[in-house]
Amino acid sequence: MVNKPTAKSIQGYGAGGVDVVMSVDEVAHAAAHISAKAPPIKKLETLAKNDDFLQIDDLCAGYGKMEILHHFSLRVGRGQSLCLIGPNGAGKSTVLHSIFGFTNIFSGKISIDGRDVTKLKPSEKLLHAGIAYILQDKSVFPQMSVEENLLMGGFLKQRPKEAKRAAERIFDRYTRLADRRHQPAGVLSGGERRLLEISRALVMSPKVLLVDEPSIGLEPRFIDMVFGILEDLQKNEGKTIIMVEQNAKKGLDFADIGYVLVSGATSLADKGNRLLKNPDVGRLFLGG
């Protein structure tokens, strides 16, 4: 006797076991149905506690002549964290790239603390607007020492001694790096490399951290460590954090605010813990 296949028990993707998982195209198609609930600007401002420290208005941006973000708006308050989730190709990383200056801006405005930074180059945004971009994994220089990698984060400082002092403060804070300061960065564990990538961005004392996939390629124990570091930077140092995170459950659990992007626009926005309880988000992005 041949057993009949069991019915689909769970749809979506994310943490947790599944019998059948929706394809990327199916997720994108299903997610498009929630786009009619796109949040008004007033709700975005309320989620940001009417602070609007980092503000994006009606942004159209992309690469070359291809527009990825369509009239995208964002609000996040000083010292808040915001996590962007959504299907592949929704434009999540393009938001970070646009804030930092890696895309073509066709229209719209990006401002920090009331200052228009839309047209600034990445180096100008880091030096003058306090925006740091933490790349996905594998951005360390493996043959260089941990200390040399860290000092690379201060390449824009006019005085090398300033970068050195900043590096020493970071070593005082993270003894895990201090113990390896003279070793090649290539010998670090995955979690230590991510800590080095975050720390390198801190050398310039940024106000805003753009974090692209902090958990990618990491073991669970290192994921918890990295999110603990980010929480410390937000809660104790007042950093404003905007992240893209493939582990939607982890990202929303961490963030004050969550946006769900579909086809280059925001379909849902709410407090992170509320989106975790949203049945549409659960079905499409959290594995159940």
C-alpha cells in the first residue's frame, strides 16, 4: 500500500520546521495582496514617535535606469531601530543603499536630523552626516591584523591618532577583539568577524548604523551575540539602526519598528512585536 502525500501544513519561510514551503514567486504574489493596506505617512510618524530623525520622502531610486523603489517613505526616530523584511527583490537592501548613496536617486528626499543628505556621496555621509553602512559578511581583510582592519574604519579621519584612540576605545569595550588584535582577521570565527565589521564602522562615531543581514552565515550562538551587540549600541549609546534581516522573526523581535516591503514599496508598517503577531506576516515570512 502506498501512503498518500500529506497535505501542506505550513506555508511561508523563516524559522521553524515546514512540510511544504511556498516558492519565492508564490510568496511575492501572496504578499502583493496585502499592499492595499499600505500605511499612511501619519502612521509612520507615530511609529517614529513624531521624531523623524531619519526621514525619507517619496523616494524613487534604483540602479542604472532601473527603478527599484517606488515613492518610498520612511520615518525612524533618534535611537530607534527599524527592520525591513519582505520577499526577495522587494527592495530592502536598496533602501540601505539609497540612504548611503549607492543608488541612482530619480526623485524624492532623504534627510538626517533635518538636513537634506540626498545627494551626498557615501564618504560625505559617513564623515559629515554620521551614517555608517555595515556590509554583509566577508567584508574584512583576512590577511590584515584585527587592529589594521579596525583602523581602516577611520580612513576618513584627518588625524591618524584620532582613529587610533577610537580603536583603543573599541578594544576596551570588546575584549574578544583585543585578545586577537595582532592576529590576522582570517583566523576569526564568524561571530568575531561580524563583531569586527560592526566595530570598524564605530571608529567614525556614527549616529546611524545601516546593517545588511547581520545574521547571514552565522551559527545561532553567534547570531544572539551579534544582536546583543546591536541592542547595546542602540540602548546604551543611542545609535539609530536600520537593518535588513533574512531571519524575519529575529529581526522583528529586535526592532522597535518593522516595515514589510513588496515590489519597492511599504505594504505594512507597525511595531516589531505587533508584526510578529500579524497573521499575514506569520504566514508569509515567519514559517506559519
